[in-house]
Amino acid sequence: MTTLHLIELSCPVCARSFRSQTVVATNGFGGKRTDFHERAAGMQPLPYFVHLCTQCGYAGVTRDFGDEVELTDLIRTRVWSELGPALRHALPSGSLKYEHAARVAEWMGQDARYLADLYLRAAWCCVDEGDVEAERYFRRHAAWRFAEALDAWDGVPAEERAVITYLVGELWRRVGDDVQAQTWFDRVEDEVTEPSAQAWVLEVAAQQKLAPREWFT
Ligand SMILES: [Zn+2]
């Protein structure tokens, strides 16, 4: 069950005060997909880890609404002109909230790994929203950002490189690009730093390459 509670937020772009729901607790997980998307029992908590100002379109996690947030005039302008209009013809769904949070995070110069996580969560929301086209769009963005993080000198800690490499393969598999998927699954072996602890990553990469499953057992 997912437990939510209301918090008061003040938008750093348009100064609007509003209330938003946030996740207090989740339990009773109903399994995990092979892209690490956890399924909660009952209502899915994912959309409530990010908040959106429906007046200007600014979005982020709770700290992005804190007093210490400093935004440049350019970012404010871009929020109004590039994010605000989307609210006229789309409901503030979970995926839209994560997409806006990712765009803001990008303008603020956040690293590729952080952006990748936001796009991945946008894709997961699309699964729950039943929007296959948008799901693929966000999976691609997540895959590109994770790949960028792997390319950066310190974008991903050494002990996480194997699992992120696997995840990029799994994202491409779920997009339907089997060629890219296989290439990434094949790279996992070279990224393993602790053979016994990471044996499961090699196993799941081999499985997803040859006989893919949608859920971890
Ligand atoms: Zn606002």
C-alpha cells in the first residue's frame, strides 16, 4: 500500500504556493520488472516523488522547491515558454512531471546519471499510464543518458558499471532495438568488477539476450 501526505510548496519560478502529494511509505511490492521497475500493491507511488507547478510548468523533487534554489533568468524564461504550454493540452501525469523535472535538471546542469534516472522513471510511469509510444521515447532518452554517464570519467561508480550497462541493453530491448540491446548485453562481462557479487548481472544479461523475461522471478 502507498501512503501519501500533502506538503506545501512554493514555486521558485512563478512564486505560486500550492499543495502537492508526497510519498510517506510504500510496502507490499508486487514484483520487479527486468528494467528494475518495482510494482507496488495498490496505487503506484512513482508519480508522487516529483512535484509540478501547474501555473508555469516547473517540476522537480522536494528540494527543487527549497529556499536555496537559485534559478537564472534564462531558466525561468525557458520554463514559461517550453514547459508551460504543455499544460494546456496534457494532464499533469506522472510521466509529464518527470519529463519536466528532467528538462529543468538539464538546464541546471545536472549530471547525465541524474537525468537518466528521471527519464527512466518517466518511462515507468508511461507503463502504468498505458502510453507505449511515450514509454519508448523516454526509454531512449534514459538509454542515451546512461550511456553518456558511462562514457564520462566519473559518471558511474566502478561497482555499478556492470548493472548500468545491463540496464542500457534492457532499455534498448524494450524499445525494440535488438541490435543495440545485444551490443550492450555483450559489454556487461567487461564491466564486472566483483565476479561473485555481480554474477547475477551476467546471468540476467545472458538471459535477456537469449530468452528475455519481463519480470525478475
Ligand atoms: Zn510555477
